Amino acid sequence: MSVNDLRPGTTFMHDGNIYVVLEQSFSKTGRQQGKVTVKVRNMRTGARTEMTFTGGEKVDKAIIDRVDVQYLYNDGNDAYLMDVDTYDQFTIPMDTLEWEKNFLTDGLMLKMTKFGEEILGIDLPDKVEMEIVEAEPAVKGDTSSGAQKKAKVQTGWEIQVPLFIKEGEKVLISTTDGKYSGRSNQ
């Protein structure tokens, strides 16, 4: 595919790496050939970088599959996932899931990204429901607006919650910033 066709969200291969386009711009000065500048994220390492191509260059399009999977468990070294359509099981090393492991609970539905047979990673839902397993007691009289206390969820992740949240309650946590998002409906 031509680099002129690169748009945000497009995936392509370059120098043996798989990239997803985050931003794209085109510039042309005088009689020179146009230049396409793209900000990209390496889908294997997560590193962000900027690349510049001349207008007529070509790159290989990378076909990325997104598969619905269910998180089963982890054994400390690997996370085990199951394809919800075919019941195939996959493993992903836990050290590649540094952020995600804070929100992985048994039975959680995820999207897994694959390039051919290579697993590139998982995408968490926007919010996850988790149980509070430890919460500091609310101090009587400490009711200034927006007062919060520390709490720990079942994965060990620590968050700030409003004073009325107690141990055993289920709360929603945003997976983008890891913060309390509200009470669960259940």
C-alpha cells in the first residue's frame, strides 16, 4: 500500500515490525516530492515513534485480527485465555501484561490482537467490576467534600474510593487510569 493511504488506525509492516498509525500529516514544499510523516506505535513493544516517508513509497499492510477471548487464570508466569468461539486456549507471558494484570479477574471478557499466529496483546474493557477486599475505616467527622480513603481490590491494585465504600462491595474501575469510577449495579 502507498504511504499516502496511511490514516490513524491503519496497521502496516516496516523493517520487520508491525505499527499502528496514531497521527498522519502530509507536507509538500515547492517542487520537492511530498513527505508523509506518521506518528506510530510498535504493536510488539508499545514504543511510540515518528517516521517520515517520501510520497511514493510503499509499505506492507498488516492484517491484525481481533478475537473475543475470556481470561481464565494465571499461574504466575503465564495468563491463560480462551477463544469464546472456538474454545482454543492461548497463553501470554505475564511480564508482557504489566498494566493489564491489575484488572484481570476470572471470566473477564477481553479482545486479543493477533498477527497471523503471533499474539500481540490484549485490550481491556473500558471499566471492570472488582470487589473491595480491604478498605480503611471512614473517620467520623471527616466529611469534607470529595473525601476519599485507600482501598484494595482482589488483584492487589490500590485505589482511592469515597468514604461510604466498604469491604465486600463491588466497584467499577476505569482501566485507562486505574481509578474508581463508581459503584457496581450488582
